[in-house]
Amino acid sequence: MEKRISREEIREALCRRHTRRVQEKLEQARVAIAGLGGLGSSIAVNLARAGVGHLHLVDFDRVDLTNLNRQQYRLCHLGQFKTEALRKELLEINPWLDIMVDCVKVTEENLRELFAKDSMICEAFDVPECKAMLVNGILEYFPDKILVAASGMAGYGDSNQIRTRKITSHFYLCGDEKTDVDAAGGLMAPRVAICAGHQANLILQLILQGEIWKETSKSAIIDTVNV
């Protein structure tokens, strides 16, 4: 019979890796992920492995065979709602995670209610119009919440063009901000994962250090402080 790992064992393992002080901050954090495709599913896995304690997963879609080239799903998940499939995967990493799911399409009408209790929000949609809707809505209704969005991660081009920029005091943008899906020949796992890694890493930095940026130019390209 397989041994069930206790909450205390998992927490102690994370503390040994991160230090107890760091883990205490991570397990108290509450992060929403809007869109559970290549970006969102990878962000969620990264944050779960890092020890973030509370995740809010939002998506209305089901897992399709065409998703498997870049998203954190498997053949056994085909046809399942992404919220439930990803929830199962995350609980395989840490069965003591607090995971809230909303299997719903985000709209201008429901975003205020959906994200009211979240302190940090990751935008991870595929469609540019949906990205703009969410970003504009969060900036209007929740200007004090951390918002981390993405733009430009298609294809297999230069990885180093994917950057993180501070746009406003609480709004950050990850990606190369120019690569179009059609022009780049679609979305591929490595570059999508790099952008998702930028988003997840930024969330961790902000949880652990708060305001960690310094502007280096008028374009607001910024340097990060190592955690």
C-alpha cells in the first residue's frame, strides 16, 4: 500500500529547500490564474511546486488533443474540463494545496466577482481581445491588485527576447510583445514555458520581496533582484 505523505512532511521538505521564513510567506499567498492553457497550466505547476498555498484556477474549456504540444495535460485528461484536470495534477504534486476552481468564461460582467478575493492575478489567455478585456477590467476595478500579463511567446525564436516589464505600479507584462501566433507558425512548448516561467517567477519575487524593481530607462525595462 502506497504511503500517504502528510502535510507536515511536504511542508518540512519545502522549508528545507526555501527556508522556513520563505515558505511561510509562500503558503499564505493567494494567486489567481485566468486561462489554463500553455501559460496558465505551466504557471500553476510552477507555483504549486514552489509552495504557494492558495491557487484560484479559472477557465471554461476542455482538454483537447491539440493542447498536448504545450500544456500540462496528458492523454488521460482529454475531454475533461481544464480546471478539474489541472486540479488533479496539482494535487498529485501537493495534496494539501488549497485550490479553488471556477469553470467559467471570464467576461466584463463577471470579472469583478471572480477575482474579488485574489491578491495577485496572472493573465494567461490565448486570444488578444480576451487579454485586453481582463487587463482593462482588473486595472479599472482592482487597481491595487498585482496583475501579471503576457504578450508575445509564439514560435521557436530567440528565448532572450522574452522579457519582463513593469507597466504601472501593480501591472507587469512578460513576453517579447511582438511575436504573432500566425506569423511565428503557432505556439510551441519551450517558448511558452519560458514566458510562463517569467510570470511565475515574478509572482514569487513579489510575494517574497514586495517592490523589487528599479527602472532603467524611459521604456520601463527593469532589472530584477535575485531572491
